[in-house]
Amino acid sequence: MRSATPWSIVFDDLLVATGETLYMVVVSTLIAVLLGAPVGIWLQLTAPGGLKPRPVLHKVLGFVVDLGRSMPFLVLLVVLTSLTRLLLGSTIGPTAAIVPLAVGAIPFVGRLVQNVLAEVHVSVVEAAVTTGSSTSRIVRSVLLRESLPALVNAVGVTAIALLGYSAMAGVVGGGGLGDLAVRMGYQRFNDRYLWSTVVVLAIIATAIQFTTNRVARGIDRRRTASV
Amino acid sequence: MITVENLTKTFPGSTGQVRALDGVNLDVAAGTVLGVVGPSGAGKSTLARCVALLERPDSGAIRVDGTDLVSLDGTALRAARRQIGVVPQGDSLLRQRTAAGNVALPLEAAGVAGPQRRTRVAELLDLVGLTDKAGSYPDQLSGGQRQRIAVARALAASPSVLLADEPTSALDPDTTGSVLTVLDRARAELGVTVLVVTHDMGVVRRICDDVAVLEDGRVVEHGKVLDLVSDAASRTAASLLPAVDQNPAAEVSFDRVADVVLVGFAAVGALLPEATSRFGVELNLLGGGLTRLGETPVARFRVGLKGERADSALEWISDAGGSVRRTLSGPQGVAA
């Protein structure tokens, strides 16, 4: 049995990989939320019984979203390489991985946001309609504002899902913790790398969950938070 | 102030088209309160949603100050909505906003600037008696308080018409009173024309000047509450006046038996005693009782009269403003 890699080296590698992972997760979550939330709003507005019911548009949009969600992430990674190259000039590294991560999460965020907005009670929305508020004001002041705690939780769920995907992105040269676990831990039978990555990933996921839960509860003005 | 003309609305149902509204006509004078009542499924909700401009009727018009609001779209529709303050059915407050924030919503939509908005919100919270709850969130308020905030919100943009859809259906009797008081104050202090859709005749009893009875999508009765109660055959009288127990055995010993409806302080207080002394008849109360419609005392009694001039006494009561209806079960046929 050969000697294990010294912990100091493992730590240094972990630090770099953690930084890459956080970078990928944070940026891709941001982009996915910014682009996915409008999709969710559109889905909800055009839904039957929504503020601007457009059944055909709603069906088409829903179909595209579901298509996007049914695509295995690994396939998306490969399919989107040309888009990534077009946007960034490279397909290697954490920055390049952000493109498929964000794109893959947009339909996911879209459905999450739609479900969250659908929870705002119809009588509340109609009350706002009777005040003469414009649709955009109702979206901002009523739909988004009323469901903000649930939206914060949805962001947390998205970030954790992207943490998982980012590990896959490592396989195609994205770097990060997943890459470290597979290259150093699995392929070189180095348990220290393998298990310490698992621990760090668990800590990050737990921290995201904990933080978003706390924030959601903190901003919720309902006595019994149903999120 | 607000008129509803020939409103019809059909919905697709499982057994063909369901006609929810079938030519509804209503007329509410400025500064009065109209109660729209009727059994479940009569079309009350549909009517309320049409007047709230949430549902577009198939045909007909809804006029506020003469302008038809039914055909409007876009910006004009939004502006029209500000003329009709709506207290929707059920919980309708934003739960993430304070009471004051909820009241401010229509003002934000109307583009009222911050300082004026705060002044107006304070006025309205005062009107509904909840100034001290300005910073409370809906979940910290009772059902009645939430509903009063909903009324304040509906009044925020100074609408000329206030529509309340079942404003008391989720409340207990005590809090119902506080909400109705607030609606009454809105009419009295702001001169708002109020349209209340309700299944609860108690609402009509307490605050309504006029009443419209809806059945199967049609208005089957429409008029002033105090006029309709004098008409013993009206649905309004049947549901608002004290019930008269049938007791034929007690009635046979009288020369005349009649149901008398008396409206107003003077009539209730003085008419029957005066008839007794004027015509020298003996008058017994066999049933019925006294109630109040708004501020007005109203009585329905079943009276039994003994004496030669019993007919004249009844006639005099009728001439003096009482509404008299002789009962068919009485013995007058024999006596006459």
C-alpha cells in the first residue's frame, strides 16, 4: 500500500475546487433565476385562469419547458458545447461549464416559479385587479411579493440542484469538486480526496438549504409559514 | 349613480348552457345602500363579478354616472375599475403587506405620490377604526378587522361606488356588526353608493335602503326595504318581519283577525292604542313582534279585535299608514 497524499495537499486542492464549484453554482444560479423567473411568470400568466390566459401559447411554452427538463444533463453538456464555444471561445473550465448549467436550469426554475406563483390565492389577485392595477404591477406587487418566501426557497432548491450538476460538469473539463472527486479520488483510488469532497459537498448543500430556509422564514409575514 | 341594465351571462354547463344572469336590471341611487339577496345559485356571485368588472357579461350594460363600463378595455378599463371599489368575497388581503400597505395598493395603482398616499391611508384607517393596526400584518388581525381593512382598501381611491361581495359570510355575528357599521359609515361620511351582495337578510335588515331579490338569474323583487315590508306578500317582508305563529283556536273568539305591519316610531308606538280608544274596540296581540330595519322600528302583529266598529278601526289603521291584511282563517266571514 502506497502512502496517502498529505492532508495539506488535499486541503489546497479542495480549496481550489471548492472555489470553482461555488463560482459555477453561484453564477449559474443567478443566470438561471434571472432567465427562468420570467419563463415561470409567463407560464403562470398565460395559464387557464391566469391574468392573461393564452391557452395555445401556454401549451407551447409548457412543452418547451418540459422538453428542456427531460433532457439528461450530461447530454445537454455535450449538445451545448458549440453554444459555449460561441459565447466564451472555450469549452474548458468553470466559466465554460456555467453555460450548460444555467441553460439546463432555466426550465427547472421556470416550473418552480410557476408553481410558487400559482399558490397565491386567486381572490388576492382579483382584489388587485379590481384596484385598477396593471398586470406588470400585479406581477411585481402581488404575485412575486406575496410568494417571495417561497421564491427564496426555490432559489435554494435550484442552487442545490446545480451543485449536483456542477459535479457532472467537472467530467467534461469544468473543474470543481466533482472533477476532483472523480479524477483524484475515484480514478486514483485516493480515499482522502473522495471522502473529503463528499464532506465539502454535503456542507455546501446543507449551508444553502439552511440559509435559504432562514431567509425565507425571516421575510415571511404569515403566522404559519407554509413553505 | 349605478345602474345595471339587462345583464345576461351564460356559462357552459354539463347539461348545456347555464343562464346565470337572465336580464338583470338594478338601479342604485347615489348615496344609498342596495342589498342584492337570493338563494345559492341565484346568480349573486356572477352579478357581483360582473359589476366588479372581473367577468364580462354576454350583453347588457353597467353604468356608473351614465358611462357604460362593460365594453371598456385596457387603460380605460383600469381607470373604470377605480370608480368601483370592491370588497371581494373571502380573504383578499396581501399577507406580506401591513394593513396600511394593503390600503395603499389602489393608490399605488392610481399613481398617487407617497405623502398624499400616507395621508389618505391614515384617513381610511381612521374611518374603519383601525388606526392602531396600521403596522399589523393580516395574520395578526381578526377576521372582522381584515374585512374592515378590505373595505378601507376598496375605498382608498375614492370610488363613487362600493361593491361588497358577501362581506360578512365568514364572520361571526359580533364582527359582522363591525363590518356593517363600516359600510354604513362609508355611505354616510363619504357619500359612496353601496351595493352589497349577500345571502344574509341580516345585512339587509341593518344597512340597506333598497333590496333586490335575485332568483334564477332574474330580479323578482326590487324596491325600498320599508316599502316592501308593508307588502305582506313580498319575499322581503316574509324574511325580515317577525314571524306570526298560526293559532286558529285563539282566533275564533274575535270578531276580526288581521295582520298589521307598522313602519316607523309613530306608527309602532301610537297607532294601535289610538285605534282602540277611537273606535271603542278591544284589541289583542295574538302574535308577531317588533324589529328594526336600520334605524326604523317595524312591527308585524297579528291582532284580534272585538267590538262593533272593528272594521272601521282596521280601516283607520290602514289609512293612518299601517298595512292591514285580514287573515282568511279568521271568523270575520261568519260575523259579516
